Amino acid sequence: MILGVFLFLYCPNGSTAESKESMERLKTNREITITYVNHYLSLGNKAKAESILKGHLTVDVDDYEASHLLGLLTWEGGQKELANPYFKAACKQIYLNPKHFLEPELERMTGAYLYHYAQSLQAIGNTEKSKTALKLAKYSRYVSEAASVGLKNLDAGVPLSPLEFSEPGLFNMLASFGVGYDSNVLLLSEDTLAVSAQSQTESLSSLMSASLTYLKPMWDGLFSANFSPSFQYYASTNAQTFNTLSTHVEASWSTPPPQDSGWKHEWVSQFDLTFLNSDGLEFYQWIKTLGYEGQNHYWNGDDLKVAVLPRYQKTTFDETSDPDIERTGLGAKLSADYSKVFSWVSATGGLYYDRSQVKGKGYRTHQLGTVIEGTRSLPYQLSGNVSFDFSKVWYLEADDLRIDTPMKANLSVSRMVTKKIQGTFEYQWKKNFSNTVDAQYAKHTITLTGTYEF
């Protein structure tokens, strides 16, 4: 009775609904109605909930949320034919105003309304209009899969299944531009090979890169794909130039993370391509990796991550390459990392083993190393990261029984300049100790990068 009086006093008529005050009253009235309905539904009193909705809709015929809810209650009560007018009323604004599909907060709702309307149309035998509603519902990313299946069911004369939402894919794109200094440009990247060749040339450099990521819930887990091309250009002081083009493509599927503690599993497929041109020296390499990563999350917030990543790599210098230094062949990397969050820093420590079984016996290697990393927040909204990598590389089949000890230290500080732009300063020191004189080198790099998120 109280609700009926409220509806009578505060529901605006058509002549006053355009005013701001009337619209606010209308919105408040609808919210109170839904609150009452949900209350009675929680008590299991569907009859009372239906009565409130019917009374409300006699004075507010354009409340499509109430119409849809009444349609659902009528449908679940077994009166499928009677549910059709309510679903039709709920979809009225969608047919009149296509912007419902364009606004993220409305997309899920409109897709559901159209699907349920299609169900009710099928129930009364109107297959053609049911198809039209499903075709419109396909524009909603949350309902597109269910609507596609529904269209096939209509053609087969099978009743539409209950609606199950599908989560839409999420795209994320980053673009970066950086400038820097390199005290000793390496002809081959140690990020893709266990060893490198130095140029003994210092140079200023510029870097352009992009990263496109796609995420979509799939098969009770999460599918992820990433495409990251980058180009780095060096302009040395002695007019020698170096430029490197690299591309990283990755696809993975992972199980949902545990709520409290337990394992998360991820299967990864990666492809890396690197091309380098340096005054006559042309080099390219591609690496295909297919492996597994597992992460055990503990109740106290700690994480243990293990990875098994076998690979095949193809490396080409030129047609006169010495077979003994051919770097094409199989390889694999095993790693284990443990992460812990302290009050002042997030720390990670780990071990890894890398085996490279390439064709050239001079570059068949065993590498054993350790990594330590720490990240923490700094004053002035800065974030700092420090990492150290120490390893040992054995060339057990090389004629000179070469043994290297590469070391790498990295310091980076970043800050969000705006909601979309992040600035990063990075300093890196690398040094390779070796019992082979030509393999010894040291270098420093400084880079300043700006990243924009679209």
C-alpha cells in the first residue's frame, strides 16, 4: 500500500518527464521499486514481487529493467507465452536507440534482453522475429556466442538454451619511444644467445617499440596473445651504424589463479625474430619456444614459479659461416623463482639452467645462473626496480674449453606522468669474464623511455 501511494505521488506524467527534477524522481522511483522486488524475491515471495512490478509498470511503462525482470519471473513460472509482452517492452528502447550497444555499461544488459526476447518469440512460434532479435544480440560481446548457437538451434527447430554469458576479449596497446647511450654496442644480443660479440664502439641510440595484447577468458581459463615489435638504431661517433629489428609473438593459456593457495598452470608458445645490420654484417635469428610455467601461490602471499621452456633456434650470418660456429639447433631452459612481499620491498630470487645443443660444437653450452630482483615504491610517486644476474657458461666441446662468467646489474625508476603516459629511466651494467680474451667485454647503457597506453 505504501509503495502504491509513493508510485502515485511521484511518477511523472509525459508532460513533465523532460524536466531534470522529474527525471530524478523517476530514477529514484525505479530504484526503490527494484529494491522492494529484490527484497520479496529474497524471501521467496515471487507473487508479491510480480504484483509490485505490475503495479509499477502501469504508471511507468518505459521502465525496461522492470519489464525485463517481470518477463523473467513470468517465464520461470512456466507462463512462457505471457512473458513475451514484457520482454518486448524491455527491448523497445534498444530497437529505438542503438547506442545501447556502444556503451560498455549497457552492452551486457541489452544483449541479455534481446536473447530472452528471442526465447519468448520462439515459444509463441514467431521464428523469424526470434532470428532478428538474436542477430541483434550478436552485437553484444557478452552474448554473441550464445546468440550464434541460438541461431543454429532455431534452424534446427531446437529450443534455445538458457543464456550463458561469455566474457569479451580485452585489447591493450602500448607504444614506446626512447633515447639512450651504449658504451659498447654488442653485435649479437645476449638476450637471445648465451654469448655475444662486441664492437668496441660507443654510440647514442634511439628505440621505438609497440606492444599489442589480447586477453579473453576461454575454456575455464585465460587466453593471452601478445605481439611486440621493436626497432633500435645506433649512430656511433665514428660513423659506424648498427640497427636491430626484433619481433616477439607469444600466445598462452593459463588456469585461473587459486583463491587462497595452490597452483596456477600456464602453457606458453613463443616466437622471437631478430635481424641486425651493421655495415656489411647481416645477421638474423628466429627462436621457437613451446613450454610450461607453473606458479604455486601460498597462503601468506609468497609465490613459487617453475618453468620448462624447450626451444629450437635458427641462426644465420652469411653463406660462408663456419660449420663449427653454427648456432642453429635445439635448446631448453629450466628455472625456479621464489617471490616474497616484505613491508618495504617485493623481492624475487631464483635459479636457472640453460642448455644449448646447436650444430656448431664451439657454441654448445651449459649455463647455470641466479637472479635477484627487488621492487618498491619511492617518494614522489616513483617506482624503483633493482636486479642482478650472475651466471657461469661452459663450452665443454669447444677446442679452447672456454668458460665465461657474465654478470648484469640493472636499475630502473619509473613514474606515471599522466594516466596514459609513463616515463622510465634505466641504467644497466654488463661485464663478461672469460678465459678467452676475445670474449671479455664490459658495457654501460643509459636509456630514457616514454610509454603511452592507448
